[in-house]
Amino acid sequence: GSFAYLRVELGNFVAFIAAGNILLEYVIGGAAVARSWTSYSATLCNRHANDFRINVSSLPDDYGHLDPIAIVVITVICIVTVISTKGSSRFNYIASIIHVAVILFIIIAGFAKADTKNYTPFAPFGVRGIFKSSAVLFFAYLGFDAVSTMAEETKNPARDIPIGLVGSMTITTAAYCLLAITLCLMQPYQQIDKDAPFSVAFQAVGMNWAKCIVATCALKGMTTVLLVSAVGQARYLTHIARTHMMPPWLAQIHPKTGTPMNATIAMLAATAIIAFFTELNILSNLLSISTLFIFTPVAAGLLVRRYYVSGVTTPADRNKLIVCTAFILVSSGVTAAYWALSSENDWIAYAITVPIWFLATLALQVLVPQARAPKLWGVPLVPWLPSASIAINVFLLGSIDRASFVRFAVWTAILLMYYFLVGLHASYDTAKEYGENQAAEEHKKAEEGAVSATNYG
């Protein structure tokens, strides 16, 4: 996944920071889904979404609705995931077929109750509202990276992993857009329920029977999401622990179940704690920052992979790559900062930053020869596509609220402290030990080769 890719292309430090945010992404995503599970179960019982939560007035409002049901759901998921990966995979396979049928039902039944007047006004919050929503919508892209974590359990990963990634992302994006259109045609945007939107929408148009079907299948769908997430996040943590950047006991595989039990329990325990306290709006914004942050160094890593090979790329070309990439990153960051701090009608800075981004990308294409070509699968339109990815990801970060950035900064500070105090030294000692063992093995083989040559000489 992203951790292994960035570790090869940009080194241990960038990889660890990205890995910490990937783990945060999985924890927050699982917590959000678990809280939504409670909300949909409440609507299924004709209750308000918060009726099944414990309201503690002494805590801040964003943390005062305690969710014991979310903990129970995550505990069950943890037990199932620890016992058998194959069993949970079979359940997910069957559940996914049912889920597709339910999505088609929602779209068809929803369009039957569509009212185009609900699309007026079409963009009630203007351009800024569109980009702010786009930033939060990265929540929907959680989990695609989990496909890459299953490479060890795939027969032909070089072929199957890209197909799984691109295929699932295309289908999910199309389904998400159709569902969003259906929801907004069924109910005015002001009346959409943030916790259980589709159940409440069907109830509002007089289809109570459909509300029950949607709520039941939504619970099934969220259970599937939690299972997939649990499998993926445990393998991510296992891979990181193998490098000793995290405690090695997290990489241990249980001899009977064949699953990474320690990593699964650790990740889902953290997920349960977050789900118990934290409201959905906080989780979604923080998750979006983490996801956008990860996508940015991965796109930069792709530029490095294509344009730099040690011993092949000349120092002059390497320096050009560094300068062009720096201009791409800086111009994107300035554009995002200007968007966040200026009014909607200000555009002067964009006339400077956008051309700088364009010229930096053009210079990279024209002045720096690609040092490596993909063997089987490759991203097209390099450097334009990864450069655009950097610009879009960073720009969307400028649409997220300040409080979420403060929380993200706190988490990043914790990661940095752990890395410099523990992870850096442990991974260095492991790499050094591995290098010494490898050198000793090569020396032994060389001696055996010499002896063999003498005997046959």
C-alpha cells in the first residue's frame, strides 16, 4: 500500500508519517461507520438517531453523546476478523451482492418519488460550498487502499490489485453520485438527516416500508464496511510493525487462525474508543484531512519513481526534478492558503500561482527525461496527472475548517515524537542487523563458491 510505496520512493520518515495517517484514517472511518450503525438501527425502530446514545451534559456537545452500541458492533467485528479471514471474506462476497441490489432499489424507488423542485437552488452555498463538500466527500474514498494490503493473499497481485483498485473505485464513484442525486431529488437539502439520510428520506415521501428495507440493508452494508476495514487496517499495522517502526509484537500472526490477532485487536480497540465519544462531523473532517494528506506524497512519490533512478539519473536532472516538484508543491500550497483566507471574488493570486504550477509541470515534462517505465501497469499522462493530483488535494485541504487542522496537528506532533524517540532507532537497528546478516550470508556463499571452484578446478 501507500506505506510500502512511499518507503521505497521517499524514505522511512515520509512513509511513517503517511502510515500514521493511514492508521488514523482507518480508525476514524471505522468509528464513523460504527456510529452510523447506531443511527440507522434507531431509525429502523422509529426512533431519533441519538435515542440509542447516552447524553452526558457535562461533556462538550461534540463528545457528549456516548455510543455503547458502536462498541458492541466493533467488538463483534473484531471477534469475526480474528477467527477467520476467509470466513469474513465469504460473508463480504455474499453481502456485496445483496448490497448492489439494494443500491439499485434505492435509485429506482427514489427516482419514482423525485421532485426536480428540490434542486432549486442548485448550489445554495455557492462555489465555496461545493469545494467544502468535495473535501469532506473524500470520506467516501476510504478503503480503496485496503485492496493493496491484500497483495499477500492474492494469486496474481501484479494484475489483480490494479484491476481491483480501478474497478472498485469506478463503480463506487458512479454509485455514490447516483445515490446523491436520488437523495436530493427526494428531499430538500435543508431536511436531509445527517445521521440516517436515506431512511428518513423514504419516510418523508411516504414509503415507510422502503425505509425499513433501506435501514436494514444499510446496517448490513455498514457491517460489511467494518469487516473490510478491520482486515485492511490490521494488515497495514502488521506491515509497519515488520519494519520495527511500530512494536514488533503487532506483526505476529496467530498460529491457529492465521490472522494478525494483535494488530486487529489494537486497531479495533482504538476504533471503539473513538466511536464511543466522538460525533460524526468531527470524524468526517479529520478523516478528509488525513486522506488528502496521504494522497499528496503518493502523487509526489510517483514523480520521483518515474524521473529518478539512483545511478541512472544525472545530478543535473535530479536537481531539475527537485526544483520542479518544489514549485508544484509550493504553488499548490499558496493557492490553497489564498482560497482559505480570501473572499470568493478575489482571484488575483490565482493568476500567479496557477501559471507557476503549469510551467513547473511543463518544465518537468520537457526538461527531465523519464528514468523508469512501468512494466505492466502504469499511471497515464505523467507528469500531468500526478501534478494535478497534488494541486487538487492541497487545494481541497484549504476548504476544511480550522478546528480539524488543530486536531490533525496534534496527531502529527504525536507521530513525530514517537518516530524520533522510538521508531527511528528501532527501524535503524533492524535495518543494520538485516544488512549485517545479509553481508554474512553473501560472504558465506562466496566462500562456498570458492571451495567448489577449487574442487572442480
